[in-house]
Amino acid sequence: MIRTVAACVAAAALVASTWGVGELLSRGTPGESVVRDAQLQAKAPGKDKAPGKNRDLEHASLRDLGRRAGVLIGTAVDISALDADATYREHLASEFSSVTAENAMKWSELEPERGRYEWEAAEKLVRTAEKNGQRVRGHTLVWHNQLPRWLTDGVESGAIGPRKLRKILRNHILTVVGHFRGRIYEWDVVNEVIDDNGQLRESIWLKNLGPGYIADAFRWAHQADPHAKLFLNDYNVEGPNAKADAYYELAQQLLRAGVPVHGMGIQGHLGVQYGFWSAIQVAENLRRFEALGLQTSVTEADVRMIMPPDTAKLQAQAQGYSTLMQGCLLATRCRSFTVWGFTDRYSWVPGTFEGQGAATILDEDFQPKPAYDALKADLALAARRR
Ligand code: XIL
């Protein structure tokens, strides 16, 4: 990896509660307990007349608690749900202070035909966010997935050679970042550029442009919007493994070469069947990036499970979310925590991971799961420390 990263920079220079079993069982089917308790308590006589800390906590939104703890709470947004579902829109507005386009800012969506940009869906998201007083994370400029056919076919047929491809990439970054200039606080400039062995990913970009494309992408994005914070972003880098080490090295080399990289994003796509890093390990991992001068963010948290869900899996899921949130809160420059969708009704997981699902913090009927309360508790505790 050292060689690969060095080459990159060189090229860039050129270019428990104690519940008994009985009680648990009597609480009904998995996930219902929290909901039902909340509903029952909400209906309890005199409840509204007795404001106090507990009541505040129960009714506080993630975004409120996040504000008190000093972290933006974000979600990926599905534009069709935004268009079609009023309940979705309500939760989006009340619970979150930051949004990321789940797909609408990806290359295939923004530039389906060469030179013809379709801004509508992405604009709709940004306008909605502005109306809701939410910030916008940009996702993503350079990725190996969800590229338009004209580009991948063009490279494959040889119609687009390396020089042309570099021009196309430059143009895309300048156009997209320029279009949203001033309205996006963080951009995922390069997404998933290192593979699970800690090597630069053999993508269309690396194969055709060489490793210098990474530094180039950051420079072009910075030129187009000098105020946006520019991020590296990837999955499976939550804790201190070989892949995270490779990112650490990449970040170090880029910074030494004066490349405008400002942040490290950890996606956080977890699964209960794999177990989790501890919050301390996540925090230490983030803190080493912060020691380089970078900000950090959790950018795409979700915790999937093998279907169907049960009480134990939902509680394990809550712990998974919590380790990411606590890791972020225990770090010093982790400014945003984004979930990759907030309701199982619209999650990408069942369509991507066969037999898995239930990965978000609200169920298909928008009812809170244990993970939702776990995040709130973490935020409230962090707010108390401030
Ligand atoms: C996913 C979306 O959620 C899906 O709707 C789409 O079909 C594929 O991409 N890492 C990323 C995200 O950086 O862009 C991916 O989003 C999930 C994994």
C-alpha cells in the first residue's frame, strides 16, 4: 500500500435492564415494546401537565438532541418517497438536521447523457432541506458505481481514452460542485477508492488515469467550491483494520502534498451477524484521522440483520448504531452522523443483501425501534457533558 499511495501522491504532484423473561414476552412482538410503551405513556392522564426531564427526552427529536450534543443528525433521502409520502416528509423534517441524496447526486442520475444534466431531483432535495433548515451533504463525485452508460461504454469501446476521460471527470466535478456552490457543507469527493485488502481499487479511474486522479478530484472540487469540506468516504473503515490503515496513510500523503482534503467519512454499513467494533475502537480510529487535522463524519449508518427480526437482533442492532454514535461523540471533530435511510419502508438493504433487512431506526410503519432510543440516549448523555 505504501507504494501505491506514494505513487498516488507523486502522480498528483504531477498532476439491561433486569427484565424477566416473562416480562419480555408479555411485551409483544419484537420492536413493538418501545412503540407501545411510548403510546401508553403518551396517553397517561396528567402526562402533559407534568413536564420534566423525562418528558423532554421522550419527545425530543434526534435533531434537537443532536444540536445539544454538537452533532448534525442526517439521513439519506429517497426522492420518490419524498415526492409520494407525507409521513416520510414529516419525519424527515422533524428528526434530521442534515440530508444526503441517496442517489440523486450520483453521476448516472445527474448526467444521464453526455453534457445533458438533470438537476431536478437533486434540486428538489436541496430546496426541501433549505425549507426545513437542514444542511446538505453531497454524495458523491467519484465512484466506480452508478456511472452513466455513455461513460462506461465509451471507455470500454476505446471511444473515450485516458485524456478524454480526465477531461470528462474534471468537467463533471467542476460542473456539479459549481452548481451547488455554497449550498453543500460536505462533499464525498472520492467514494470507496480503496479495496478490502488496503489497495487502491482497480476502478475505471485507477486503470485509466492512474492514482493521481484522487488528488486531482479534490483540487477540482476545491476550486469549484472553496468553502465545502471535502471528504474521503468508505465502508468497513469504522475500526482500526487494514483498510482504515490504508486510508490513514492515503490521507497523510495527500495532506503532505497540500491536497485540499478535509475529512474522513466512515459509512457504517453494519450487520448484527458480524458483531461490532467497540465505541472506543471507533473513537480511536476517528481520532487518529483528526490528529492529522481532518474532520470526521459517520456518513451512511445502517445495521442490517438476517430476516426476520426478533428481540435479540433488534437489541443488537441498537448496540451497533450506538457504537457508531458513541464513537462519533467520543471523537473530537466528528460533526455529522448520517443514517442511510430512516425507515425500513424505503431501505436499500432488502434489495441488495438477499434475505437481510430491517436495517434502519424506524420500522416500515415509521415506529421507533430500540436503535432509535439508543441514539437518543447517547446524544442526551453527550449533551449533559457539554
Ligand atoms: C446505494 C443506494 O442506497 C441504493 O438505492 C442504490 O441502488 C445503490 O447505492 N455505499 C454508498 C451509497 O456510498 O451510495 C450506496 O447507496 C450504499 C453503499
